[in-house]
Amino acid sequence: MRNLPAVDVLPDDYLIAICEVITAWAYLEHLLREVAYLLLDLSPKHGRLAVRSPRASEVVEMIGDLAALDDIPIKRVKLPEFASALDKLETQRNLVAHGLWLSDAEEGGYLLQNLQGSWPKNAFKEGEKQKRRVTPEGVVVTPEKLRLVSKGIRGATQLGHTLRIELMETLSEVARS
């Protein structure tokens, strides 16, 4: 990656799109924790103390395990696929939330410096794997790409709502019988 200058101020369209990603992700995490608390029969206060803050995919796995313990079927959401999608979205969210923004004057845009993981073996002439922490990757990011991340998070949130509704209905039926 070329050496590009870091920036501490971005244009408004970037800032708005970044805020959408961060806000949508925070709401999704909140929703998933609520679903876990529902299965644990805990108030939000008790749940925050007992459950802490695992990664979103881990909360989904926990929800599946808790439901299985009590023989509660989950039919409307495929939990393994949901957890996998959440891992990908969380990686994108974390890059946006924690990444260093760089100005690319040649291209007239902005990049995020990605320090996570390793490059594929064929990425460099030597054919050896190199860590991105040693040789960072510059990821081109536009407000449109950020909005696509937000859209993905909102889609995951819809699945979270579907999951909560299904569990509430099932738990209500169990309580009535």
C-alpha cells in the first residue's frame, strides 16, 4: 500500500453513512441481547450483568443452544447462516468503527486501512503470506458502500425481529399449556 496521509475530518456524506453503520449495529446487538434475555427469563438489568457482551454471532449461537435445552424449535431463522452473516457484517462494522481513514488524492477519495488477517499467498512476488499488520491493505470506501453495509445490518435486524417474534409466540404457547 502506498503511504497515504491519515485524515481526522471526513466529508459530511461519509460521516452520515458511518453513523448509520454504527447506530444500526448497536441496535442489532441490543435486539439480539433482548432475545437471549427472553430465553433466560431475565430482565435487561439482570441480563446485562449475567450475559455481558459477546460477539453478535456468539449471541445467536447461545440463543440456539438455550432454545435446544428447552426443546424450543426455531423454524423461521436458520441460526448457523444468521451467525455466519453476522460475523461478516461485524468485520465490516469494526473496520468502519475502528479503522484509520486515509486520503487518496490521486483517486480523489478515501480508504480505510485494514490491519486484520493476512494477504493471500499469491498477493506478493515472493509468494509468501504477509500479515496486513505489516503490510496494510487500503480498502476503498465510498458513502454508497457504507450504505450497503447499513442495509445489510438492517436486514440482519429484520431476522432478529423475526426470531424474537417466533420465540415470544412459542414461549406464550408453552406458558398457556
